[in-house]
Amino acid sequence: MAYRSRYLPAHLPALFSLMIATVLPSLASAQDVVKVAIPQRGNWETSVADVGQRAGIFAKHGIKVEVLYTSGGGETLQALISGSVDVAIGTGTASIMAAFAKGAPIRPIASSTSGARDIFWYVPANSPLKSLKEAAGKTIGFSAGGSSSNIATLKLIKQTGVAMTPVATGTSQATYAQVMSGQIDVGWSAVPFGIDLLEDKKIRLLARYDDIPEYRNMTARMHVANLNFIEKRPDVLKRFLAAYNETLDWMYKGDEGLLIFCKIYDLPEKEIRIARDQFTPKEALDLKRRVGIDVAMEDALALKFISKPLTEAEQNELFKYYYK
């Protein structure tokens, strides 16, 4: 006969067993929430956390991703600095340096892209402009102040030696509407948006991000975390990056990740395949890569994002938590 304490009513052992059976699975499935700011919804490079969350990869590492979409640049960084999010995806390297130099509680934790080629500038097919050298006095778009498209736009203006007026036009979709309505002369876009428009000859390519020679081997954007999150939840950050890296590998091993991406953002498979295979090679998204930091610092100085170069000690502190 099974032993039962004389101090317990007959129904309680069974009740306790039921409680344990109910509570333990919920404890085991408890996940740490990481709030993530993602610029430019529907961009292959910045979609990794969203795709990995939908595929169950982050859950496997005990992480639940909560996404906040932004238009990029200062909006993304402000959400991070204020503590509204824990991690900001795909933030311009020069802007990170600027925020760090001002004492913002943020640190880069991994590379988003190096040798980027996913951003381009265009005009309507019927525009008389054939190159940026013909765009004197014209307006040219970028996403938001402090973004990598902002910095690259200013660099292109300097490189061509032609006086153009840079204008913050928001997302790729919002920019296209402004270009086609004549509000702006030269638009910007990040693939996959615009691939179909180029193929259908509705727009014409004028310049690409990698037309800037020094950007071909530079880490243009990084993933950044709030310092409070880094220091108080190091294990969560470690698991987040492990899940992110696993998702990244999986998105290039076959087409399952590509198909999930298409479903999330309601985009055609053909265009996403071009965006992945022709504009965003896997090696460009290597989390550990960190190159061309001197070029990024030169940009930050030239654009007055920082008043003086970061010292070696400051750079060591800046990259103290970088993915290894």
C-alpha cells in the first residue's frame, strides 16, 4: 500500500502532483524577452531576428524577440539610448562612434554588414539625369539622419564634386512615392525594394553604395546594445547572439528561411532570392567581422559627428563586448 501522511487530506497528494505537472513545463518554457529595434522593415540584412523568431530558433535558446520597426538612423539609436529596446540592429558605424563619444550608454556587439552593396540611388525612367554628375542643384534622398544611407549620400556628393541637396525621405517605400510624384529628384532604396522596379524599367539606377571605393571593405553597420542590458543580462545577450548567428547560417543553407521571409513581409520569392544571392552575400553579414574602422572614423570626423579621433583606449572600450 502506498504511504500517505496522516497530516494530509487524501486528495492533496494528487493535487500536488497535478500542480507540479502544470508548473514545471511552464517554467521550462519560460523565455527571456529581448526587445529589438529593426530599421527598414523588409530588408534581408536586418530581418534575421524576426525570421529566427518565427522559425523557432530563438526559442530554442530561451529567447523571445519583441520587434520595434524604425525608419533607421537617429530613431533607432534613440530607442536604444532611452532603454526602450535592448538591441538595435544595423546601425551606422559612424553614428555609433558619435553616440559613444557623447557618453551614450551603448556598445556595438557585432557586425551587421561589411562591404555593403544593398543600397542604391535611382531616378524615374523618364528622368533626364544619366549620372550623379548631372545632378547639380537636385535633391537626393537618404533614410534618416545618422543612418548609413545618410553618410553614404554625403560621401557620394563629395566624391562626385556636384552640389546636391540631401533630404531625409524615410523608408524605401516612402522615398519611391516622393520620387515618382516629383517631390525629390534622386531616390534611395535598400534591396529587396526596387528590384522589380528596376527590372520593369520604372526606375533607372544612378549609383550604388559600393561605388564608394573605401566602403567596399568597411563595416558599415553594426548591431548595438544598451550598456545596462549588456552588464546586467550577459547570459541573455550571449544566447541572443548565438541564436542570431545560428539563424544567419540557416538562412543561407537552403530556402526555408527565404520562404519564411517572403511570408512575413509579403514579398515575392524571385526578388528576395536576387536580394540575398546578388546583393547580400553571407560573408558580408559575418557577425565577427570588423574592418575599415579608420574609414568610419574619418567619416565621423568629416561630418562633425565627433570632434576628435577616438583614442586606442576609447576604441578598446567601445568594442569591449564585440562578438568573438
